[in-house]
Amino acid sequence: PSSRSEMLALRPTLSQSAPSAVRAPVVTMREATWKPGTTAPAYLDGSMPADAGCDPLCLAALALPPGVEEYSVAYPCKGSFLDRVCPFPWSIEERKAIMEQRTPEEVELTLNWMRAAELKHSRLAMLAVIGWPLAEILQSSLPFRALAFTDGRAPVLTNGLAAYTPFMLLVLGAAAYYELQSVDEVYQTFLSQPSKKYVPGDLGFDPLDLEAKFPSDLDQRTNEVYNGRLAMLAITGFCVQEGLW
């Protein structure tokens, strides 16, 4: 018979027989740059371009892209009248609880979905901010006095945009074409595994190869987002002033 020491040597040690405990990742909270003194949400960790940690209403929880599960969470107003009539989470507490339930993969899908939407609106706003004043400044030299029926003002919903319906249909057709270019990334409907990682808003459009010409320390993705946000505020101001005055 084997000695006691030999038997003990054959027994697996604790580290070999029992799997080590998996520790949850440590989330480091950071200060939000959009408002000094406030804390950014945990899911806005600063890894995305132009991430200022701004989501005080937790609107990210409203996004439900493919691959993200719809969670039912407990919160103080659970079962209230608004819960029964509102088709989306109306309470900030509920939205925060939903984001806490989402896995890291679901959080990434959510943020990519929201960033893609932000970039599309930003680019449209930047075009509109340039086109609106140019149309009014150059209207006297336009053929056929195209803006005469609006007294030289750029046509919007409140002053004759319907007259441009054929042109608007062409614009919508072009927009739909470019939208289809990103449908696979948005809805995760790849026929084959993509060769490169999905980057929200990257349509591969750079005919002048500007990315290679700019200095390496110039973050153009961040610049685009910040300029787009400013353009969205500006075009909203244009519309409000046009409607009121």
C-alpha cells in the first residue's frame, strides 16, 4: 500500500480541482465633460469619439436594435397608469435599470445604434445649415426666380415646400439608396462574416482620400460629431425662427 505522503501527492490541489472565481469587471465612473460636477453614465466610458458623457435622460435605453433583449425591470412606479399607456419606458429610473441589465455586448450594440442615428442626423443637418442661407443669399441669381413665391425665403413646411415635391422625391430616393448601404450593419443581416469591424457611420466614402492627408493627431471622427451636433442645434433654430417670424 502507498504511503500517506504518496496518496497526498496524487490528490489534486485546490487550485487544480476548483475553477477560480470570475470577478466582475470594475467600472470606473468618470466626470462628464458636458457639465462639470456631474458623473457620466457607466455605459458612456469615453471610448467612443466625442463622448462627453451626456445622457441625463438615459435615452440610450429606448434603443432596441437587433441582438438586444427587451427587459422588464422593477422600479418605484412599476404598474402605474403611464406604464399601461406609454409604449416605451417613460421613467428615467426604469431606463437606468434597463441599461444596468444589459450585457456588455448589448450595450455596445445599443451605443453603435444610437451613434449611427446621430451621425445620419448630423450629416443631414450640416448640409441643411449650408444650403438654407445659400439659397436665400443667392436667390436673386437663381434661374426662373425659383424663390419668388416665398419672397426669397428658403422653402420649408410653413412656406411652400410642397411646390418642390418632385425634387424632394428624388432626394428621398438618393437618401434611401445610401441608407441601404448600411442596412446589414444596422440589422446584423450579413450573408457572410464581415472582413472588418463595424464602425458606426463609416460608409467608406472618402473620394478625395482626406483621411490620409490630415495629420495623424487630428481626430476627424470627433470633429464630425461635434460639428454635427452644432449643426443640429443651428438648423432647429432656423426652423423655429422661420415659423415664428
